[in-house]
Amino acid sequence: MKERNFFEDVFEVVRLIPKGRVTNYGSIAKYLGSGLSSRMVGWAMNASHGVKPKVPAQRVVNRNGLLTGKFHFKTPTTMQELLAKEGVKVKNDKVVNFKQVFWDPNVELEF
């Protein structure tokens, strides 16, 4: 039996986030049973560029809706541009209407 890899588990959850929605590092960590591992989720997002199938890392922001991972994209504006293509509005590096577009895997996904 193959051992589960935390980064692969994170990638799997992030691939389930619908276009036009965002979630945060802590919600993914909590869903995966590691509520205190939100920083590791961030590391996974940083390592996700180039992973196949593609991981929509732009949909993962911090708990306040800030694009804290934007410097890990090709350019500092790429994250916002990708979100804008999906209909997510961002102003001053923060998701507008964050609570309305927030996707919580702990609510949306069944264990």
C-alpha cells in the first residue's frame, strides 16, 4: 500500500475548489486532520507549480483573504490575474467579498 503524502493530499483538495471560489491554508489543514499545519499547506502550494495534473494554487489565500502566496507565482500579479479570469475580485491584494466566495472543504466535502 502506498503511503499518503501530505503535499499530494493538499493538491487533491485544492483541485476540488470550484472556479470563482477560494479557500485558506488553515481550512485545508483542518480538513486533512492537521489543523495546526496551515504553514505546511503553504509550502505545498509553493511546491505545486509545475505539478501534473495542474493545481490551481491561486485559489488558496490566507485566513483574511490576502494573496500572501503571490510572490511564488511567475510574477507578483499572476495570482490576482488568474483569480480575475475566474471572476474573483481582488483589491489591494485582498479578495473582495471573501466570505461570499469562500469555499470550506470541511463543509463542502464529505469525509
